[in-house]
Amino acid sequence: MGSHLYNAWLAQLIQRGEAPGLWIARQWNNVLFDSLLSGLGSIFDLRVAEKIAVSLAVLVFFWGAFALVCAAARRAPWFLVPLLAMISYGWTFELGFFNYYISLGLSFFGIAIFWRGSARERLVSLALAPLASLAHPLGAIWLVGIAVYLALWEIIPPRFRISVLLAAIGMLVALHFCLAHYFIMDPPDEPLYTFTGADQLLLFGARYRIPATAAGLFVLIVVATDAVHRRLNLAFWKDYRLPAELLLVLAVAVVALPDGIHLPQYPAPVALLTERLTSITAVLFCCLLGAARPRRWHVLGFGAIAAVFFSFLYHDTAVINRMEATVERLVRTIPRGQRVMATIVTFPGSRVLIQHIVDRACIEYCFSYGNYEPATQQFRIRARLGNPYVMTNDRDTAAMEEGFYTVRPQDVPAWQIYQCSLTGTDLCIRTLGAGEDNDETGMHPDVQGDAPPNAASAKPH
């Protein structure tokens, strides 16, 4: 989120003519959330705009998912509210993929309307596709694809409906080979069997496996218990079939589609696609659960799991908040308008990046020189070579984040924020000189292990 907010501030500078070398590109995707931030930022302080924009994004995602489950179950799934809340604040949210996040929320609303709406209402649902695309194209693709699937499912006689599922799977397999032929693709870092939707709950360390595993097991218990009570009758299969088919399509998509793909128009790959897809998988599991007959112990079980999850989340985000407060104090010790680099690695076992706390701290005071957005050319803020505010080469920004960027004469004066103890939470600042690696004095916890941030097993970088 810090990067989104920082680039909204850069957009204000560009509009005022105070950032020569930077410009705002016209594009029609991956910009809705950033435009919302800028619009609110023109009315309120950017910090206030951030809170409003993020709150709106969460509401769109949560109630979009809720509406989709309502459409699948034909009733309001109140017993699933704790689970939907965990998904709403899961990996996609914590990574700050807010354009994608809003796009999914809008697509969930659109699919829900198409699923149960009249012919006229279905046109309204498809009208959401351009808005979803403005946020992120994957949400619009998901909306249109599932709308076509539902339409075919209704038209084709029941005994031939399996052909819709087979056709969808065949198209995904064909897409896999087509992409592999024309583009360079990156596989996911983790085994594919880990991307079940429960991985959305794996955030800042190994202990998140407790609520993630508990949620997965509880889902199985709910479905199995419902199957026993209903004795696998015809109504049971009828209620579960369509959500189960959509889950199978998503499972194939996770296997068939790459985690990253190198497109010729971008210097950096479009990455982490597999992890993003599991936001949809998690919501589809809720659609499956919506077919179960609600019982009081469902609420108690999901509520208890959510209590554990949010207690972990509250503790870990509090640690990050304190680190961000430290960064804000550090940058105020240097002259205004300086370039600042940062290498802040994640906690042991964490799947959430935290280096962008420097971006937010620099707003209205300094320049986050290694901010990745302009260099990727996938966002609206772009930078010309030789500008004094931000790097223009994606490989340079990646090296800077990892601490291996060799400072060039044209980069100085510049400053480095680094982890200066093995806890990973203590931060310091120093000036950089030409010819040195930006993080050669940094000390980092062992990010390969599962120890907590203050573990004695930490080691120097």
C-alpha cells in the first residue's frame, strides 16, 4: 500500500510541474485504485485518502464475495462471514494488490447478478466488466468467462452439461501451450498443491499455518457432515455441482497458467498470478459451503479460527507499524528532498513484503529512489532516463531491494535505510558512496527459517 500512496503523491507533483523527468501515462487497466487515491487526495490529506480508499476496496471485495455466495446458495450465508473476513484480509490484501482486489470484488458482483438476474439485469452485470478491467484485466476476464460458463450451463440439456466443464478445461490446457510457445513463463516458487485457497491465510510467518490448516479441515468437516445428513440425495448433488465445477476449473487454471509471464511491452514480468488466483479459489470454496445447511456450530468454528487469525495479524502489523514509525523518524534526520534507498527483508517464514514502508515515510519529504512502479512500466507513473527521483531500470530496483545494487556516481547524494540488528525490526540510516553495494552493512534474519523475528537463529546478510 505504501507504494500506491507514494506514487499518488508523485502524481500530485507531476500535475503541479514539480517533478521534471516524471510523467503520467494514459492507460486503461491497473489504474482504478490509483485514480481513486488521487481523486480523494485532491480533496483530503493523502493519509485520510488512503484510509477511505482502502476501506472502500475492502467493502467492494467483501460484499462482492458475499453476493456471489448468495447467488450460489440462494440464501444469505451469514455463517460464513468470519471466513469471508479472513479472505478479505488475506494475502492479496496484505500484498497491496488493490487494483486486482477491487477488480475481483466488482467481478463477484457482476457474476452474482448474471447468475440469478433477469435478462435486463444481466446486461447490467456485463457493464461492470469495463470498470473491472480499468482496475485489473484479470477480474474482467474472470467475470466474462464465468458469465459464458453459466449461460452455456443453462442452455445445454442437463445430461450434456459435463461438456461445458470439459470445454473449459480444454481451453485452459490449450492456453497453457499457446503461452508457453510465444512467451517466457515463470513457474511458482512453491509446489502447486499448496495453492488451495487456504494459502491466502499464510501471511507473516509459520504460525499462520494454524488458522489456514484449521480453516481447510473445517471446510471438509462442514461439507462431509452435510453430505451425511442429506444422505447424498439428488438435491445435495444439485446444490453442490456448479460450485464444485467452478472450483475444478480454477484448480486447472492454477496448474495450467504460469506464475509469471514476460510480455514484450513490459521490461518486468507480470508476476504472482498463481497466488492471485487463489483469492478466487477461496471465495469459490465459500460458494461450495453456502450449499450446506447452516448450523450454529459452523459460526462458532469459523469464528474461533478467525479470532486466532486476526490476533496474529494484529500483532504482526503492529510490529510493522512500529518499524514504519522508525523509518519516518530516520528520514526526518536528513535534508529534505534526498534520494533514499532501502533493503528491508521480510520476517522468517513470511510471504508478505514490507520494504514499501519507506515509500510512505518519504511522502512530502524525500524520494524513494528504488520504488519499483515506474521501472516496470505497468503503472501510470513513468520516468525518463536520467531523472533525479527514481530508477528507470527494473533490474536495478530489484538489486537495490535485495541489497546488491552498486551505487553509481550519478546516484549520490543518496541514503540507505537498512536493518541494523539480527532482529530484523531495528532500522538505521547512513549515507551512500559511489562504488559500494547499497546494503553491505545490513544485517538480516534468516528468511529461510520459520523462527520468529527476534529469534537467535538470525544471521548477517
